[in-house]
Amino acid sequence: FFFSHSWHAARRHTMSSTTHTVAASGGPQEVRLGEDVMTVLPLGSGCEVGRSAVVVKFKGSTVMFDCGVHPGRTGYDALPFFDEIDPTEVDLLLVTHFHMDHCGALPFFLQKTGFGGRTFMTHPTKAVCKLLLHDSVKIGHDDGRMWDEADLVAAMDRIELINYHQVLSHKGIRFWCYNAGHVLGAAMFMIEVGGVRVLYTGDFSRQPDRHLLGAETPTDPPHVLIVESTYGVMSHEPRELRELRFTAAVHAILQRGGKCLIPVFALGRSQELLLILDAYWRGHPELHKVPLYYASGIAKRCMRIYQTYINMMNENIRDAHATGRNPWEFEFVRNLPSSAQFNDSQPMVVMASPGMLQQGLSRELFELWCSDRRNGLVMPGYSVVGTLANHLLSEPKEIQTSGGDWVAVNLTITYVSFSAHSDFTQTSEFISATRPRHVIHVHGGEEEMKRLARALAKQYSPKEVEFLTPQNCQPVQLRFPGEKIARVVGSLAEEEPSDGAPLEALLLLKENKYTLLAPADLHTATDLATTRLLQRPRFRFERSPAALLSAVGRIFEVGPPQPALLLAEEGGGGGGGGGRGGGGG
């Protein structure tokens, strides 16, 4: 269409907005003219840790971040609340890393719903995710099976890859990602729709460790930051002190003749702990005969992936590899033998999954060893409410085994956090560096999230940064000014028109971006073509030509009358009128 408007010089401006949080049962909301409304809806990880899935809707685009399961639940109860959305409306699914609470529901969502959008993750994330999902084809019991091997294969075929800092576009959504620390391949995703940027951190850590770099700080500041809140207002100990406490706790258990159990996720923090323990054994000859087991068959397969992506790790790993030493070939760590060959009659250290002791080998060994006072449990990671690992923090006198019996808990329990999640100090510094207008907390217990939000709010004026803590299925609505800025191209851009002068141009809208250009430039500046149509409407008008011109003049600008033309029309009955006063072309 043709666009006629007074010229206004485009200028950069700071985008401000107001916020409104709507309860899940809230009615229709008033939308003021000149505003665009963004909705952020946690389907999981709202005031909880687990089943991360956050949906962002803005200007007709829908993006979902992560698609995980809850580690403390089973079957369909472990899924995010997918029934709160229409999966067919989701344009883009961006997965931050390979832990099950962030990717475990992928086969279900990609194959069992109507989702037809695109899915992206980094190269290491897809490689590890495929192995981990293959290892957990059954979620829950047989009657709670939600997807099978065929669903997994089909889901993996649909997943596309993205590199750090690679900018891609899909249906008007620009998106890219940054290194998030946390685990190999973990990413923070930035999306931009209509000039508004949203950064979703997933799990992130700004502190480098023995093999990973710390999380990056985005160069483009987001308007909205969706950030993990796992540790609330807690701050981690310095890495060196944590390593010292960890190795001292393990050594003390062995010195008293006990067995040490370290429950870990198959991949992630376990690789960091293996580096620490192997180095500690190397420096303590008295431990060389003490078995140091890593009980995870899938981790052995995944170590090949770690060796493949050494270039994505820190200088410690890259330098070791450059000198010909493979840092992932351990000197003292060995695989746990089969149960028939396993002899636990001597002091030993066993790292076993899962990290939250809900089932599997770590649960079996704990139930076997927990009644002996010489033994010890060293927990190196975060534990989710509803799991045995979290229950043990309250130091119970006994626990119920998987078989239903009760056993005494006499072993020592030591908690040394190696969890690569952002703490209060890191989160505060990250917000200070990125300066978002809105901060939405997810992935944290309700009380931890609220304490964190209150503590951070004290550092800023409410007009600078607003902190929100939505629950699952509670949408947050953010309002942004609807001012539009068009990019002027072609011959129109050669000279700046004077203010107030009429401007005739084409206004094009593509992927939420406006372009203003002269009609003659359309075929050179775009891949569009022009077609001219000549339309001659004919109708009967029973009054004089002067009356017709007067009526038309109320709608269009009419030039001065041409007497010769009027006389000719009156004499010839132009337009099929037939006689004087009866025509009108």
C-alpha cells in the first residue's frame, strides 16, 4: 500500500515498559493502544527446581526455553504443564544443556504433541543428550511409559545445531547463544523479537573450574532476563577451599576404614570431581592401593564426547591436550566391576549415579552402607525437594529402603557444594553487567527465589529493575511501547525531507522490521515485483457534475475544474449516463 505521512527523523531510544503479573485464573487484560504485550509463562521451574520449560509470547511469536522432567516425580507427573499451551503455536524450542531436568521431556514434546516448530541446541548438548535419553527410555514404570526408542530417534532427527555467537532467524525471531559454564556445551539463549531482547540463562556459572570456562556476559543487554535462582542468597566458598574440604572429607572416611559414597549425575560435575580426586590420589602415595571407582557405563561412552570437544574447555585442558596428554585418561580412577566381581570388604571410594539417590546404584550402595558408622556419604551437588538426597540433609535416624524395610542411618554425611549454579554474588554481578529492565526468577525453591528477589531489589530503584517470581502456570505480562521505527532505503534515503512535508512511499513489514522506500525502488531493494492496475469504475449519478466533484472532494483532494472536460462529458453522457444531467463518468 502507499504510505503518506510527515517525516520524522529516526532516533535511538531506551525502551521502557510497565509490568503486570496475572494469576493463572485471571480474566482478560486491558491492552492500551500503542503498546505491545509480552507474556512469560513458566510451565515448569516456577518456584521449584526441575522440569524447566518457560514460554515467551510476543508480537505473534512463541518461543519455549528448555523441556525437562522433574527428578523427584515419575511418569506424566514429571512433565511440565504442557496442557497450559497449544504446542502447535510454538515456533521455536531452545534447549540449554543436557541435564534431564532441562531436556528429559524432549521425546514426548517433539513426538507426542502437535509441536511443529524448530528445535536447537549446541553440538555437545545434542551428543550427550542422545546418550542420556537413550539410557532412560523408560520414565517411571511400564504403565507410565511416555515414549519409546522410535520416538527418541525421530526426536533426535528433528533437533538442529547452533554454535556459540551464531545468529539465526526463524519466523521473525532472531536468536543466538553464549557459553553458560555449568557443563560442557551449556548455553544461555538470547532472542530478539521486534527489537525487544530476552535472555534465558538456563543453569549457568560465572566461575571457571578445572575444565570449564565461566559463563560469558552478553554484549547486547537484554530488556528481559529470565535467570536461575537455585541457590537464592547463598554464596559459594572459593573453589580452592571447596576442593580442600572435599578431599579432606573423603580421606577421613578412608582413614577410619570406611567406604565413601559420592552420588553424582553421570555427566557434569562428576568430570570435575574425577579430575580433583585423580590429582589428589597422585599426590598421596598412601592412597594408591585404595580403589577409586566411577560407576557409570554411560559416562564411559560420553567421555569420548568430552575428548571430542576439548576446544570448548578452558586452557588447563587444552594445554594438557596440546602436550600430548589426554586429561580424560585417569591414572587412578577405574570402572566399577560387575556385581559378581565387586568386593566391598575394604575401604574404597565409589562415585555413582544418580546424584539425588532416588534409585539406581547410588541408592543401592547407600542402603547397603548407611548403617555402618565407619562409612561416609559426601554429597557434592544440589538436591531437589522430594528426593532422598534432600531428605538426608535433615539428618534422619533411619530411612525406608526401596524394598520397604527401615534401616538405620549411622554413616557420616558431608555436604560440599560443587554445583555449577550461579550463587548470589554471581547473579548480582551478572544483573549489574547486563542491566535488564525486568528480571524473572525461575529454577529455585519458592522461599529461596523470593529472598533472592528481595535482596536484589534493594540494590536498584523499582524504576530501574523489577524482580518477579512467578509460580508454575502463572503468566507474567510485560508491556513495551509500540513506537515503530522504519529503515529508509533507496532514493528516499538520498535526501532528508523537510519536517512536515508529505512523503509518498511503500512501507514494508518483514520479520517485525519496517522498511520505507519509493515504489520505483521496490524491485531493486527487495525480491518483490510491482504490478500496475488501472481501474475504471462506472456508476450512475443523477445529479450535476459539480455535485459529484463536491462529494468526491470530501474524501479525496480534487484539482480545479476543467470546463472543457465538463462540457464534453455533459454533451456526450460519458459513463453511459445517456443525457444531460443523467451521466457522470
